[in-house]
Amino acid sequence: MSRDNYEVIIGLEVHAELSTKTKIFCSCPTEFGAAPNTHVCPICMAMPGTLPVLNEKVVEYAVKAGLATNCEISRDSKNDRKNYFYPDLPKAYQISQFDKPLCEHGYVEIDTEEGKKKIRLTRIHIEEDAGKLNHDDFGGGSLVDLNRAGVPLIEIVSEPDIRSSEEAEKYLRKLKSILEYIEVSDCKMQEGSLRADVNVSVRKKGDTKLGTRTEMKNMNSFKSITRAIEYEVDRQIDVLEDGGIIEQETLRWDDVSGKTFPMRDKEDAQDYRYFPDPDLVAIKLSEEYIENIKKALPELPESRKQRYLEEYKLSEKDANIITSSKYLSDLFEGATKICNNPKAVNNWIISDISRILNETEMEPIEIPFDSKQLAKLVMLIDKGTISSSIAKKVLVEMFEHPRDPEDIIDEKGWVQISDEGAIKDVVLKILEANPQSVADYKGGKDRALGYLVGQAMKETRGKANPQMLNKMFLEELKK
């Protein structure tokens, strides 16, 4: 029986590290990349007698995320202890939220081939992150780094509304975009700031009962997530087709072999023995508090996209690409305000900048230049200082060795040749060297002009003004 006879059911639990300056229950810094165990204190190391104090900013950021994803915000919430032992969890329990999360019943809208689709959210709750194990291949052991222990997270739990790996990726990208826009998380997947637990099950088409699900933990790349879902769906269908049963278990995805491997049986909520944390007071939110956060919400991707369609006359496709990332959108908006040429800025972002990001596997947040420098590049072309082909080389330099475009042009000697006498000399030289192309043009083959201009650009290493070249070639050919 083929895959077409089965329906895929996917639910995602997304963990986003919040961009607060300090941890959730103590004043240790949260910044990434410090030497192991230097951002720790007795509270986040769970020393006896220490008491946690909830960071108010964590609640604010969680409410912000809830409002941006159409959730109902709880006026009465609390923290719970989720009990499990793991080497990088100092307390042997995690402070999380169980039956009274801060946000519930939201949704995120994605675009599919059939139109817009709402992926419902069960809840968004706050919790603390665990530490990290650094495995020592030479010593044969593992070292615990507790810098990350106590870093605040929100966990965003979807309903099982996702029906394919494509929909899963679209949902994750949309969620990432929303969190970036409201500035509650930097969403740097390579640093683990955004990661997902992926729950997958399959059932025969027509069945109403959900199949047994497996869970793949802590995945932090779109590519890995889509590959893992595809593999797991095929694996489950093969098991069922052979008369086997799917075990509810936690799996590890191996990116090199492209396969999943069992880690442990999947726990249910009762296995964690949740109970209210006795050291923390309940979280009571006033209507005024929630309303103030709602009023301060920035423009979200959908409304920004609509504005770009109307104000800048971008195509639907281009507006989708640019507003999918806050960093690309800010780059576009900032550069456009300076150079007043939205069409050119859009073209640079959609074509060359997007291509370089894809080739280098960089995230938009890692673009090493700002909107002022991109605007300057556009204005240098508009002024005729450099040609478009030279500008492409300048852009590559701006990525590889970031500095001002004018400095790059001066260093490399890439200023466009716009001197009439110099260009005429090049035109005459190319015409003399290509009598066949001259004859072809005069015989009605217009493409010959493009060849001659191309030869002149080659001769000047792309520095000749292409408009002047075209004009002079036409004048000479008509003589």
C-alpha cells in the first residue's frame, strides 16, 4: 500500500530562548558563548537553601508572544515543578507550567497551495532551560556546563494540525518571524535559541483515531526537521504495512545517516509528577497590564507585508520573502528611506543578497552590513559611479570583508568609466576587432549589438558606463 493511503499528523513543541538580560529565577547573565560555568550562581546551580525569584520581563515577553499569536492570556497562572533526573538539570526538577499556562488557544496562519490555514496553538508557557553536556571524545566522559541552566524559555505547543513536512517548515518559519518581530527572542537556531520537538504519527485515510506518535527531540534546523519528518513517516508506514505496531518513544535524529534511533520510552504527564512550586507565588495579571503590552506590540509580518504591497508596490512573492524575516524587512525599509529607490533595494535583497545567504547558509541576522551601506550601494549605481556588474562584486566584498562600499570601490579602483573620450576609444577598438559583428548588425541582427557591448565591458573589466557604451555603439554603427 502506498503513502497516499495514509494521513500524516504532526504536532510541534517549539522552545524559544527569551532575550532577557538575566535568567528566569536569578540575576545571572544569559548571553551566549561564555566560558563554561562562568554565568552561574547558587540559585541556578540549585544549592540547598536558595530561593528562586521570577524575572518579570519573562512574563512580559511570554504575554507578548501570546498576543502576537492570537492567544487568550491567563489572568491567574502559576509555576510547577516537573520532576525528572538528568545530568545537566541541577535540581532534578525543572520549573515549568502544568495546568495553568500563561497563554492558551491561539493560532498561527500559514500559506498553503489550498489557501490560508490556521495551525492552532494549545498553549504557550514559561520554563527554565537545562544546562548542557559537553561530550569529551578523548577522555570518554562528559562535562557539565550550567551557563544555560535557568535561561528563560517559552514553550509553544501546537495542536496536531500539521499534515506534511512542508507545512511544518512553513509554520516554524512563520513562528520564528513573529518572535523576531516582537523582539522576544533572537531565534538563532545555530545557537539553540530556537529548537523544536517534533511529534509524528500516521493513520489510514478515513480513520478518526490518532495513530501512536513518536517524538524527535531538540531539533534546530529547518532542513533537519523536514528530512526527519519524511524519514519517520516512511518508517512508520513500513512498520504498519509489515503488520507491526508503532511504539510510543523518544527518538534521536542522526543528520549524517539520515535515520532516527530510539532513545527512551516516551513519558506522559503523570510520569513527571507535576506539583505547584512552593517557593514561587501565583502569577496574577491585571487587564491594564495586558492591555499595555497589547498597545506596545510592533507591526507584525502580515500587516507589514500588506503595507509593502500598497506603499511600495512590491509583488506578493517579493513582499512574502522580505517580510518573512524582520532583519531583511528592516534592511529593506531602512535602505529605502535613505535612497528612495524601493525597487532597486528590493531587487538586491531578493536576488543577490538572498543568493549569498543561501550559498553560505547564513541567517539574515548575520548580514554584516546595515541599511545605510546597502542604500549607499544603490545610490552609487544611480549616480553612475559604478555599474551594476561592479556593484555585484562590491556586495560580495561587503559580505566577505565588511566595510563601506565607497572604501571598497576606491581600494579596488572600480570607479565606472564615464569619460566620453575614453569610452569612444574603447568603442572604436571593439568595432575594428569585430567586423563580422558589425556586418551582422547592419544586416538586421540586433543581437550583435549586445555582443559588442559585452566585448567592451570585458575590455574595461566591467568599469565602462553601459548606457554610454550602447549610445556610442549605435552612433558609430549608423554612420
